[in-house]
Amino acid sequence: MSQESYRISKLLEHWIEHNDEHVKRFRVVAEEASSASLEDVAKYMRLAAEKGDEVKTHLQKALNSLNDKSGLKSGH
């Protein structure tokens, strides 16, 4: 794996993990908003969480593609 590929793989791994943290928090805040009768806020937070899941899918595909080209397996 080239130095540039390694750097990109580490960024992708970090972003996947960091994105997961955000998505979890979005869901918690959605529940808090719902409990506070802020249904519009809860709805948008749930949508943000769904989009975050989509982001993770794309990041994971990018990492898998990079690892396939490098002959490595993804840890995620």
C-alpha cells in the first residue's frame, strides 16, 4: 500500500467511526426532542441519522475499494 493509500485508508476509518458517533447522538437527540413534544425537530434529527447511515455506506465502499486495490481486508 502506498503512503497516500495508507493515509486515505486511515482517514476513511476515522470518518466511519466518527460518523457512527454522530449518528448515535442524532438518534438520542431525536428521542429527547420527541419527549419534549418537538416532533418537527425529532423528525429532522431522525432524517439526519438516516443520511448519516448513507454516508457510512459510501465511506465503507470507498474503504473497501481502496483495500481491494491494495490486497487488504477492511476491519469495518
